[in-house]
Amino acid sequence: MAKVDTSHMDAPRSRGSGTQTVYATLRHEILVMDLEPGSPLDEVRLSERFEMSRTPIREALLRLASEGLVTTLPNRNTVVTPIDFATLPTYFDALSLMYRVTTRAAASRRNPAAMQRVRTFQDAFAAAVEAQNAQAMIEANREFHVAIAEVAGNSYYTAFFARLLDEGRRILRFYYSTFDDRLPRQYVQEHEDIVAAVEAGNVDEADRLAVAHAKQIVRQIQEYIARDVNNALTLDRL
């Protein structure tokens, strides 16, 4: 495994910076599926890769475990958390609720200045769809919905929704692959309609659009899983 470039880290690290570097790097690799579900995370090898002692490695793994991204097995080995397809119905329930709650609240607050940030991420999402860049789509989609949650003004909603969206990145990556990363323009238009309803302060329309948006995403992911049961079962056993 290639070592991380540490040429820019010649100066002594501040306390905790090593942990943050390992955490941020592994978290990104897990979410974009460079580290697949079930991949082993050996402390010794990670220590060699990052050229650090095992202490920051262990602390980073503990942070990732608190987010549900890594799992320590009974034999004390650590792996990237497998995707548990059996829990998806409850996950989808929570995700759909947060789409609805945050979009409604954003429309009720009607903050035009804050919506500029939402539009920035919508533009990035549209560009990623056009470029057929799956990772950029997933990232921009996440930031778009988190930005709407921020407009809603409840930090608890924002934090919970962000975590749900992060947990769903791996599922989205599988799902986008069924389109060969050619995501339908329908998704871009759905975002545009949501933005328009929020900007207009139309709470009922924002709610309707959020419900429809969540339902079609959930339905299509469920259909994907149903079509590819063997793949799902393989991932679940990792």
C-alpha cells in the first residue's frame, strides 16, 4: 500500500494532528469506497503507511468506530463496517423524515441570503451530473441537502441529517454504478424545484417535493438491491 506523502509535515505535529490526518484520510477512503466494506484495518500496517506511532492510528479508528464506519471484531481485528442491508428500511425511514423536516423548516424561514450557499452546491451537483463524476455527485448532493438543513436553522437536525447522508454515500455509490454514472437529469430538476419552493417560502410545496424526492431515491435503491441480490449478500457477508 502506498504511503501518505508527509513531505509537508516536516515540522513537529501539534497534539492530535496525527490522529486528524489518519481519521480524515481513512474516512474519505471508506465513504468513497476506496476501502470496501469488510476491508481489514491493521494498526501495524496503518502505522507504517502513515509513518506514525500506533497511538494516533488507534485514536483515529476509535473516532471512525463512533461513527459506525469501522467495526472491531471479537478477535480484536478492525474492519471497515460491512453494509447491513437488513437495516436499510429503518435507515430509509430516518432519511426520508429528515428530507421532509429540513426542507419544510427551510421554506418556513425563507432566508434568501443563506440560499446562495444552497445554489452553489446545486450548481456543483448539476456540473457533476453533466460530467458523469459519481464521487462529485455524491459530495455535492450531500452538501446541497446539508446546506438546506442549515437554512432551517436547527443544528441538531443538521448534524443528524449530515450523518445519515454520510452513511448513505456507500449505498449511493453502488446505485450510481447502475447508471454507469450517467445520473438522469431528473435529479437535477428535482433539486431545482426544491430550491424554488424554499425560496418562495412555500412550505406545503417544499414538503411535497421533499417527500417525492426521498421516495423516488429510496424506491430506486430498493429496486437496485432487489435486482442485485447476489451482490448484496456478498457485501453483507464480508
